[in-house]
Amino acid sequence: MNAAQHFRLGVFILGAIAVGVIVLVVMGTGNLLRPTITMETYIDGSVQGLDVGAPIKFRGVAIGEVTSLGFTSTEYEVDVPEVQRKRYVMVLGRLRLDRFASTARESVVNEDLLETLVDAGLRVRMAAQGITGINYLELDFVDPAVHAPLSIEWEPRNAYIPSAPSIATRFLEHAENALRRFELLDIEGVVDSAANLLFTLERTVATLDTETLNRQAVELTAQLTQTLAQSERLLVTAERLLEDPDMTALPGEARVTLQSLRGTIEEADLGEVVTQVERLVSRLDRGLEINEQRLAMTLEDLQAATTTLRSLSEDARRNPAGTIFGAPPPRSTLERGQ
């Protein structure tokens, strides 16, 4: 290979390097020219897994990256006593304003819009990227009443977006609260109470007279069987009573009542049968009251007829002829004179 060939090879390599540099510059110029804003937030807890350069996303869409990690005590509380300083972690990030444009065509947005979004519930919280342990910052809207901003006594130098606890942090807090409540429980007392309950139950079962219970159960079963048999006999008796020809001599109300009793016995349960029987007794009482009145009148008539018959028999005994032929004729005047 001669000198001319070496020269051409060198020119080619230098040209390729220049083209690569130009491409990188052109591609990076767009990001450099984009309007950005510095955001800061404070996290009351560990930021393990969050590093500089970690993405900042809004509902999964990248809108910036983390630029700095530090503490609020070294930035805003230098003159505050050490024991009174806040232990917040300060996170700075760069946000692209075009992501917060009011419309899709706007490329620049007023920074006051960020404050409006914060008032509406915009918060920053850490989120995990899978199971690798690497975290990123996520912006999302939450209930501002539930996730109020942290208490601060200084004016932030940059656009401030309050933070909210991450899902993992909230889970750990709930787990710690549950464990704390579990520790407050009197486990030994509960175990002792359960043991005493089991002992009492065992002693109660041991003192039960199982033979008496079995005998009473057998007697109850026999009584139920006898009751069913009596009910069947009652049905048969009612059937025969309704089919008896003498039933036609009863008043219509009594027949209707007996028919109702028959239907009640066949269709109703024992409670309804008792109710119907009570109604039947009430009706029979009313019927007996009416019949008693009629019987009293009949007895009075019979007594009057008996009195008349007694008088007639006495007259016949004293004057048989008068009873048969009537009263004697009146005496003549001649007989009167004699």
C-alpha cells in the first residue's frame, strides 16, 4: 500500500468521524433547544434505587429526568439548629414544558400552569421499574385532601411539586401498623380464654345425661307418632260425620262450619287447625245461645199445655159427663119454684 492509499483511508476515517459528530450534534440540538423547567420535590423517606438520570414520567410518558439528589437541610436550613431541621430528601429534575402545553400545538407553556396542576392534585412519587430495584419518579393526580403537601418553612427556589407516598411505602406503613396492633393484642389472654372455654365445654358435655336425653327423644317421637295417628282418625271421623244422612237435619251454618273444619284439617297445619277449632267453638256457642232461647220458648209453651191438660183431667174426673157433653142445660123456672 503506497502513500496515496494511506491518505485516502485516513480521509475516509476522518470523514466518517465528522459525519457521526454532526449527526450527534443535530440529534442533541433538538433536546437542547426544547424549553425546560427545573422542578424540585421533597420526599420524607428513603430514595433507595433512585439515581441521577432516572426518568421522570407522567402516566408512563417520559417528560424529564432527575438531575440532582440532596437534602433540604443543606439547602434551606443551614441556620436552623440541627435537631430542628427537616429530614427531607430534595430531588431536582428537568421537565420539558412542551409536555405540559395546554394544547397539542403549543410548544411553550406558562409556568403558572404547573401551580394550577398542583392545586388540582398533581403529585410526585417513586415507582419501581420491575424487580430490578431501580426506581423512577412518576407524576400523577391524586386526592389533594388525602395527600397534602409536606410542611415546609421556606420558599422553594424552583417549581415545586409536592410528593406523595409510593405504593411500596404505603404498603410497608400498613404492614407496620398491623404488626403494631398485633403486638398490642393480649395473645396469652386469648389463648387462656380459649382453653377455659374448651375445658368448660368438655365438662358440660361430660355432665350431660345422654340416656335421659335419648329416652326423652324416643318419647317425643312416640308422642308425635300418636298425634299424627289421632289426626288421621280425626280426618276419618270428620269424613264419616259429613257423609252421615243425619247431617242434612243440621242447620246450614253448622254444615258450612263442619265443611270448613274438614278443609282446614286436610289443608292447614296444626296451628291453623287450632285456630279453626276455636272459631268453630265460638260459632257453636253462638248457635247454642240461639237454640237455648228457642228451647226456653218451647218449654214455656209445653208448660202451658201441661197446665191446661192437668186442668182438663181434673174437670173430667169431677164431671165426666160435662167433659164429654158439655155444661148441663139451665134449670127451668118450675124447678126453681119447687
